[in-house]
Amino acid sequence: MRIELILEIFVLLGTCFFYFQLINNITGHYHPVWSDEFFYYINSCSFVENNTLKAALTYSGEGSVIFGADVHGFGYPLLHGCIGKIFGWHNLNFIRLNFVFLVFSIFVIWQVKSIIFKQKLWISIYILLFPFFPLYAFTYMQEIIHVFVAIILSVCIYLINNKEKNNTYIFFFILIIFIAGVFRGLWFFWLIGLIPLAKNKKQMIFYSLLFLLGIIISLVITKLFTEPVPNYFSSVIDLLKQGELKKTASSVYYNFRNNFFLYFSSTQDKNYIVYIFMKIMNMVSVLFFIFLAYRNKSKLNISLALIGLSNFLLLFLLYDAFDWREIRTMSPLFYFYILFIVLETKGFIKYVQLCCFLVIFALNIQTSKEWIAERNVIDLTKIHKEKMVYNDISKKIPNQKIILVDYIPNDHSWELLNLPLCNANNHQIRYIIPYYNVKKTHYDYILKRPKIDILRNKVIDNEIYVLIRNY
């Protein structure tokens, strides 16, 4: 027993050492490099500068029906914008918050008295070793928020199941889901986990109605609070609106079949072992609790199985199960399961698990370093010079105007970071970024690449861009 404790402490300290090494690689040059990262980062910055949830960057120029938010919704700019207003806006705020979420989620685990010390060590180790966190914690993607939510929900479910007077934990479980649902509508489907934990028929009816309400709220949030994009889910909604039930059923069936095939067949050219490992662990963890639910018939295992099964069905039926989308959607589910995996794992199996996690963590370190290096590669002298040139836009644009960026900005560049977010009168400037071919609202100006042979309506023409009035 003492040897096991020493091993756990040694692994935990060793893992933390590697994290400190990775953190030490971050420089003051750190900035977003992916298209989604630009939207999260710049729209949060716009909230700080302009005091509005209306997104500075959208695909259509219009944004969501309510608030005018981008495709990710208003939750992320509100969260990061408020932090920026309280503590000051900094390019590393996102990364620091990721680690605040990590520390706090592990802290919550350690506050549960009924989980013994060694089990808390195992849980902490698995949270740190699973490769999803050491990848996405160093990006401006918002996946770590959902990892944090999943871990807190696992504690709530555990306490609901283990406490006689559990109303407080039920309340927190529901409250957390409703808050998390602002960021990702799929969280409302996790309310299904309460149904098997009902103590009587009246409570079961209440939880079932709450789950149905959650589904409705999820659809409402998607419809009203996020900018629409042409994805598979929106195409299904369009078919339903047209009353094409037969076509809808056929489409969903074929999408399910394709996603199921892709989940088990798609790979990545780089880091494919880590990629496949995460997919397998996400799937196996769900199958494990489905098996336990079938064998033991316990309320807790049925709850865990239903949460996992509903998440995978939604992935296969309505979303994309390839190209890291399945990893980003399903990995919070694995973090949710870690607490229960540790409690269920006995004997030598936990050492086999540990060896697998250590090997994958070691294989993943290089990828984490590469992702960090990508975000360090920015020439501050050049970007400062270009920002000054782009700042001329703010002097020329009147209030309440929209600019179409008439090209697709490249990933791993800083073009979008240079765009001024308010004009000389401190009014927000909004931009259409054409990553998707969607119907666009009227735009007042067009931003083009330099050396465009246009003689009329030029407002600015320099070596970096051309700004044109759109009459």
C-alpha cells in the first residue's frame, strides 16, 4: 500500500514537472493562430473595448438574433470580457484561466470527504495525464471550460447518489448545467442523468419534464443566441420546417452511418496514436458504464450510461465524428467519468491504465510543444507596425458601419488581430469574415488585399490592404 502511495506521488509530481516545462515555453508573444481562436479572442476583446455583446467578427455581419453574437454565442465574450475588465486585458488571460479551471476542479475533488486520499491522487493523475488537457489548455479554444464543467458535474452526481439529503447537490447540478448551456447547448442533454436517480415517481416525472425543458432550451439557445452556419444540424432543422419527415429520417440515418464509420476509421497524419487513443478511451468509457448498468442495475451506473449514450447518439446523429470534432465534443465526457473509473478500478488493472496513460502523455508532449511554439511565432515589431497602418481604418469609418473582409484570413497569421475594433468616436466596427458561404447583411466597406486595380471609391490604399466604399 505504501509503495502504491509513493508511486502515485512520484507520478503526480513528475507530471506537474512536465506541465511547468510546457508553461515555461510560453512567451509574451503568445497569440491565437486558428480561425475559431481568432473569433473567441477578438470578440472578447471587443466586449472589453466596446461594452457590447454584439460580435465584432461574424460570418454574416448580422450575428445571432439576440445580442448579435457569433457562432459560439455570447457566453465566451461575456466571461473573458468581464475578466478583462476586472483584471485587465492581456493576451495570456485565456491560458491563465484554463489553469485556474484545472486547479479549481482538482481542488473540488479533494474536498469530497468520502473519497479516500489515494483515490484523490489517482483522479488528479488521470485528469493531468489524459492528452486532451495538455493540448487544449495551451490554446485559445474554449474546451477547458467544458472539461471543468464535466469534472464538477461528476462530483455533483457522486454526491447526489451518496448523500441522503442531496437536494443541495441536485440544485447545483441543475444550476451548473443551465450556466454551462449558455456556452454549449449540448449540456442540457446531461439532465437525463437525474432521471434514474429519482427517489419516487413524482421526482421521476419532474426530472423527465426538466430534461424535456432542457432540450427545448438548447434548441432555443441555438436558434436565438448563436449565429447560424450551414452545418448538418441546420440542414435537418430546415427539412423539419418543410415537413419532410421521411427525408429527415433518411438523412439522419445516413449521417449516423457515415459518422459511425468515420469515428472508427478516420486518423490524423500527425499524432495519430494520441488521436486514436482519445477516441477509443471516450468510447470505451461509455461502454464500460453501459456494461456496469446492465450488470449491476444500480441507479448511479444507469445515470452514467445514459449521459454517455445520449452524448454519443447526438454526435453520430447530428454532428461530425471526424477531424478532432469528435475529440472536442466527447473528451469532457471522459473527464466526467474519471472519478467513477477510479472508484470502479481494482487490482492490477489500475497499473495497466497508468502505464497506458503515461505512454500516451509522453507521446503527446512533443505535440503540446509544437502547439505552443505555433502561438509564440509572432513578430511583435512587425505586428506593431501593421497595427498602426490598420489603425487608419478607425479614422475613416463612421459610426455603425460594417466591413466585409473580402478574402479568407489565413490560420497562423495575425491579420485579424490588427483590425481596429472601434472608430475615432469609440463606436464599434464590425467585420464580416467569409469562412462560410452564408447570406450576408449589407456591408458599407470592403477590405481587400493590396495591389487591387480599383480606381473608384477607394478610401485607403497602401502596401497592406485596400479599403473601398460599397455604394
